[in-house]
Amino acid sequence: LIFSGIIVALSGGFIMLWLYGQPWFLDGTLAGINLRDLFQVKTINLSVAVWVGFIALFGVATDDGVLISTYIKQLQDKLKPKTVKEVRALVLEAGSKRVRPAVMTTATTIIALIPVLTSNGKGSDIMVPMAIPLFGGMTIAVLTMFVVPVLYSMWQEAKVKKELKKQNV
């Protein structure tokens, strides 16, 4: 459950790689600067640099899932929910309290990648392809804040229902 954010982030990384190969992506100007030139938009082949970017993405994306699920587990151990309604309330409370740290992690990563994506000096031919999956994955990883609590809630609800069924039999 904690690592479900990796799947979400992986899809975001591949979506961004696909977008970079599209002729219409970032086709415009901002303050007289061509956005395709600024962000070096061109077809990106899967290379070692791209895969290193995915590995870094997996590490950062896992952090959001760990943040949220750890707090859910702490609340669960403390409150010991007995009904589905209590499980849902617990997950909602944990999710709402951990949104800010998760958003801060994601936002700082995305903001930190903008200078890398716009670089054009020495080493940019390696760094830009490495940053593209990270940027796309972290942009989509915002969904992790919803996916992890929902999956955790489904899992805990199934356990509670099974326990209630045992008690009724």
C-alpha cells in the first residue's frame, strides 16, 4: 500500500516523456521566449539518464506514501476502529493532517527541477533527460495523497467487516 505511489509516479514519468515527443506540447511563447526552446522539448529516448531519473522518482514518490500511511497506522493503533465508519473517519483525519507535508515535499521537488529542465550548459544533455521523468512523476504524484489513503481504507474496512462477520456468527 505504501508503495502504490510508485505506480502513480511511474505513469506520470512516462506521460511526461510522451508529452516531450509531441509537436504541440509547450508550443507557445511566454514573454517572448519560446517554451519549447526554453525547456528543450524534443523526443527523449530511454537512456541510462532517464532510468536514473525514474529511480530518483521512486524514492521521492515513496516518501509521500510513507508519510500518510505511517500516520494512518499510528492513529489506527491508538483508536482501534471497530466499524467501517470509524475506519473511514480515521483515514480522513490522517489524510487531511498529512496533506501539507506531502504537498510541500512534492512542490519543493517540482520547483527544484525547473532550473535543471531549463539548463543548457555542460552536462545538460544528461541532466535534462534525467529530470523529465522526475518532473512528470512528481506532478502526477499529487494523486498519491488520495490513492494511499483510499487503498489503506479499503484494506482496513475489509478487515473490520471480516471481524464483524466473525462476531455475528
